[in-house]
Amino acid sequence: MKSILAALTILAGLLAAPVVGSETWEAVVLPSEQEVQIDPVSGARVVFATTHPGADSNFYFHERCFLHNNRMMLFNSDRFGRTEVMAYLLDTGELVRLTRPQEASLGSRVASVKGDRLYAVKQGGLHEWRLDVTTSPETRVRVTGRRLVDLPAGAQQRSSLDENCDGSLLTFAYLLDGEHFIGFYDV
């Protein structure tokens, strides 16, 4: 019973926590690296979005990596000396460095089903990055980031951040004082 009360108290505190102000920055747009091939057996078009020798990887299988309109595919890359979130623009083939060099890395990322946004865990809290993508006359990507809510002090993230099917809730799990908790945030 004590654990249930503690979980409810912590969850209520999370949901009542205020949203902290936002900041906006221009992401760095990089030239296309893509290679397009046609599979000789099936005739299917195969696009290799990145060809850099760095370790590029898609998100874990249940962390959505495509924006809701399929304009952008998000992925991880260590080409700048640490793991960062980058994007591939399906319309142009260009790559975008979304993470600023001085910024802490993002954990447990998931693209939203409800618009051009990415949710992630960073520095003990849940964050939202809104992505404003323009491809004409030149490609520009503006990121507006904001901290949605803090996890309880001392909490350790224990699983991925996931969005429900209509984009109204984010679920997460964490460990606090040796006990496991699952919570959700009302977006």
C-alpha cells in the first residue's frame, strides 16, 4: 500500500508540474549522402540515407522514427564524436543535425503521431522538440525545444518513452529508491 501511495503521489506531482519556457534554434542542414538503388530481383527502390563511415543507427524498434507525415526520418549518429539525433529529409535527401554541439544528449526518443515533434528524455526530464521544416527556396529546420516535466529527484529512467495511438499521452518508467514506477504525461 505504501508503494502505491508513493507512486500516486509522485505521479500527481509529475502531472501538476509546470512546463518550463522554450528556446528555438536553427538546425544545421547537411548535404545529401543518399544512394538510391533498384533491387535487381524485386525492382524495389532502396534508399541508403546515410553513407558516412560513422555509426548511424535507427531508433530502437518500438521508438517511432518517422514524423507523422513521413517528411523526415530521425536517427542516431556519432559522426560528431558523440551520439546525437539527426534527421533525413525524404523530399530532398538532405541530412539535418538537430542536436546542438553544447547540448546534452537525448535518451529514449520517439517521433509524435500528432505533428512535427519529437519527445525525449534529457537531464532528468521529459522534453518536446517541435520541428519546423521548410524546403523552399532553401532547406531550413527550426527546432523549438521545451522541458515538459521533471522526473522525481533521484529517479533513473528504466524504459523507453512511448506515445499512445492518438498522441495525447506519453508513458515512461523509472526506478526510485529501489522501487519501479510507470507513469504517463498528458500531452
